[in-house]
Amino acid sequence: MGKKGVPEWLNSSLWSSKPYTDGPPIYASEPAKPESPPRQRSPQPPQPPQPPPSPPKLEPPASFQGDHGSPKFSPEEISRQSQILSELSKKVINIGELRRLVCQGIPDGARIRPTIWKLLLQYLPNDRAFWPHELEKKRSQYKSFKDELLQNPSDITRRMDESAHVKHAVLNDESRALLQRSEITHGEHPLSLGSTSVWNQFFQEAEIIEQIERDVKRTHPEMQFFAGDSCFAKTNQESLKRILIVFAKLNPGIRYVQGMNEVLAPLFYVFRNDPEENNVAHVEADTFFCFVELLSGFRDNFCKQLDNSVVGIRSTITKLSLLLKKHDEELWRHLDVTTKVNPHFYAFRWITLLLSQEFEFSDCLSIWDTILSDPEGPQETLLRICCAMLILVRRRLLAGDFTANLKLLQHYPATNIGHLLYVANKLRGPVPD
């Protein structure tokens, strides 16, 4: 431990270097256009069950080469991707080894991130032979969810009325001579306030659905993938909206919390750009189940009733503060005691949105590679990355007052993501209680 509670490894000149930048941000005012939506195909006759997907080819992809044949990625990244492809090609994938290979980011020249994220989120089993069955089961289940939960109350009551007519039809001569009058039960009347009324439930959920629609339209407005008037963007927005509505209805204890759209967006983007056309056709279902699994690790942060509990968001932010105190007491004291910058003012967004708003979108994907793959778990890994973010700007923070520091942390500066993840890895260890 160096002077003033600063670890020796932090005294390296490495931390005084300026953030590394490699050209302009990928998603600036002119973002790269994603793949066009798959073309609609005419109905085909049923096909026999497909065998498990063939393993990815192990040759380095063409995207590894620059304009003049020079490597686009570093030799280390090329070697690591070859190892990842080799692991993915196995019949039974070693998830522990896969985590080790991708925990510092995925050099995604072969566009393997969709498959890796599905494996890390346990949507796909590690045995490739089970992939077709599991995918068919989950995708069919999501279709059932949509059919059941996205119905219009008018359609529900109409079907109930038709069913009642069939059930109570009297086939004798006397009843045939009489005109049947449609009856609407009190519970299914649009003005009913009954707790089981489909109309009452519909109106109660309308406010949540309106909030989802507003938030989805505001999702990454700088990206043509999510925003704009194109048919492609609107289709993606509709998919995000359906996923969030289904999730809200299946999870009445949480429903929808503002910001969930930002957590959903990276998952949908990655899976929508899967090179396998069949996976793109079922992107909604795949994204939904991976979203559920991802949120299960952060569920308590979205539950307002648990905000002040030992598992709520306030407790999580306190753990971040203690982690900073453990690794850099001087910086912690300056923020917490001298300038009195409440970590809730900046860390609440960092943690609940999984840093999806603090960096360029492509950098966010690299950070999520680490969050999803680290064996210590997503919550602990996220806290280490947040702590590393504070340490990387420690000199500016130590020189700043309350106003300057709060502005800096609420508008975090561009940084080298590899550098950030390296520092976060150096902070590995138990999170203080």
C-alpha cells in the first residue's frame, strides 16, 4: 500500500496516460446501418427435424484483414478468437473455459457474440445436440405468451360470447323459433371494476403500455437501428415493445420499470444481427428469455419495495462505496467526506442500466461481454467496473469540487475500454459487506 491508502499498482504511469481512442465513435451522427431485415419467404412444406448446427469454421474470418491485408485485430485478439471458435466447435462446450476466453471482451470478427451470450445466459445448453429441441420449445412458449397476453379485450369477450352460445344452444323446435339475445356478464362489461374483468385489467395496464411505448421510441435515438421512420426501425421498436409488455404482464411484482428498455436494447441488437437467418426470424423469443435471465441477477435493483433492504439498490450502491474505500481510500474520502458527492447521484444509473448509457454502444457490448462471462457473477463484476471507472478519473476527481465531480461522473468521459476492464480485473476479490 502506497501513500495515502493508494495501492502500489495505481502509482504506475499507466494511469496517467490519456484515454486511448481509435478513430471516431462507431455510433455517431451517421451510425453504420445494420443488416437489412430477412426477406419474407413463401410457405414451405414441413421439413424433417434439422440436425444440430454445424460448428463454426476455425479459419480467421475476412474481417480480420484491413484494407491492405493488414490485421484488423491484434495478434492476441486473433489468437483468442481462434480459441473461442475452437471451444464453440466442440460437441459439449466447456462453459468455464468459454468464460475465461471472453471475460476481457469478444473480438467479434466471426460474429459469434449472439451464440456466446446465449450460452452465458444459459438460454442454450452446453451440449449442442440439445440446441434444436430447446430452441423450438422456448420459441413456441414465447408465441403462447404473446397469443395469451397481447389479446384485445374485445376479442376475448367476443370469443367468450361465442363459446357461451354454443354451450347454451337449445336444439328443440321451440328454441329454434326464438331469436337469441347476446348477454354480456357484468364482469366482462367495459365499465366493470371487477378484479377479474379483462376490461378492468386492460385499463390498468394501459398506463404501463403507454410508458413502454414512450421509452421504446427514445431508445438510442442516435442509432438508425432503433430510431427513425424506416420500416426496419419501426419493426425493431415493435419487437422491443412486445417483449417488455409480455415481461410486465408475467411479472406483476415488478411490471415495467423505466430504463428496462435500455437494458433490453443491447440484447436485441446482438441477436438481431445474428448471421443465422433462422435465429433472426425468432429474435423476439430469444431476446425475451435472455432478458429474463439477465434481469434475474439484478431483479432486486428494480423492485422499489426493496430499495432500502439489504438486497436493494441502496445496499448495492453502498457496496460500491465500500469497494472504492478498500482500493483507494484517499479518493473515497475526497468524494464521500470532503466534497460530499452522494454516490446515488451517479451510481444509480450506472448500476440499474448496466452502464448502457455511459459509453458508446459498441463499447457497451464489450463491457457486457465481461459482465456476462465473469465467474464472480454479474453484480460483483459490474461493481468492480464501476469502481474502476472512479479510479481511472481519480486525478480529476481529487482536483474537483462537488459541482465539477458530479458533472464529471454524470457525463463520464470517453476511455479505453480494454484499459477499464484491466483495472476492474485488478480489483478482483470479495465485495465488502
